[in-house]
Amino acid sequence: MADQVNSLEELGQVAEGVEAPQAAVETAIVREPVRDELGRSYATGKRKDAVARVWIKPGSGKVVVNGKDMNKYFARPVLQMILRQPFQVAGVVDQFDVMATVAGGGLSGQAGAVKHGVSKALQLYDPTLRAALKAAGFLTRDSRVVERKKYGKAKARKSFQFSKR
């Protein structure tokens, strides 16, 4: 029991003689950019039942979804805003061209899938953007899906009308 520390001063004196482990300090992850031979980054985004394959490359900010311009494919301004969010958070508005193919789900789910894919592709193209995209929650797949219908129910939770007599 001679090695017992009784006060904060004694703890400070003991801690001065102990060095920090170097292995824990030097294990910072260094991420390399992931690009193909054409200088593009690819990622898959998902939301509800929609799956989007997204390629980004440096350009003027043109977004093409399933061969159509973003304004034609996603006609509602809210959906267009969803697609622009990753670029605004990362601070690279109108610096990347996006080519996406999306299938499944409805327009809202497809917009979310393209947003997820763009976010993942941006962080693969430039790993320094990862912190901002992760803090905004754009790299996390939104796992909420439609609840399945149960037997004995009208819908997932709604019961049939009850009749007392």
C-alpha cells in the first residue's frame, strides 16, 4: 500500500513521470481520395426503397438524373433543395457535375437516395469534406422504411371496424 495516492498534488506528480502511449497518438486515420481513371468518384445512396448510383467529377454544377436534367426529373423545388444540400454544407456549390441513375421508390425517396450518394461520393473524392458532411448527418443511411402489413389488420396498424352487435 506504499504506492497509494492520497491527494491531487500527489496524482499530478505521479502523472508527470508517465509518458503518453505513442501508439494511441499516431493512429489518426489518413484517408486517400478514391477516383477512377476518368477522375470520377462513385457511390451508392439509398433511401426507403430507392437506390441511386452516383458519379461526381469536377465541373460546372450540372446534375443529370436518369438522363434528364435535375430540374426536369425532380420538378418540385423541395426535392431540388434536397439534392443541393450536400454541396452547400461542404462549400463546393457549382464545382462538381453529377450523373446519377436511380431506381425504386417514389420521387421523395429517390431524392434522398441521390443526396446520400452525392454525400458519400463527395467524401470519397475529397476526404477533407468528410467532417462537414458527417456533422450534418448526410453520410448516414436513413433506415426508415414502410412498416409491413400484419394479418388480421386493415393496414400495418389499423384494425378493422369493431361492431358490438
